Amino acid sequence: MNDFLAPMEEILKDGKDLIYIGFSSGLSSTYDAGAMAARELSERWPDRKIYAVDSLCASMGQGLLVYLAWK
């Protein structure tokens, strides 16, 4: 979780909202760590929109999800 906190907080300090799209929770615990960081930061930054999304996919499926979120 600590690996997520600093980079996420830098985004929030810049006045931006945050969406974290994590690698499938069925394949890795990475999503859980990012989601815990997002919850903690939501308490510190209540005026920001902070979302954690479990992609439920990997590889090309996750890439497509990120691309569509960007659009």
C-alpha cells in the first residue's frame, strides 16, 4: 500500500482527481493494496474524487479498459 500512497498523493496535491484501475484482484493482490491507499487518501482529501476500480482482467483487456477510461 505504501508504494501507492506517494504517487497518488502527488496527483491530489496538483488539484486533480484520481482513478486507479488495478490489475485483476483474481490474479494479484495489487488491486487490494491500491484500493486501501485510495480509501486512506479519501479520508485525507475529502474534497477530491478518488476511485479504485478492479479491472477484473489482465493484459490486453486491462489496456482496453484504460484506453476507454482515457477517452
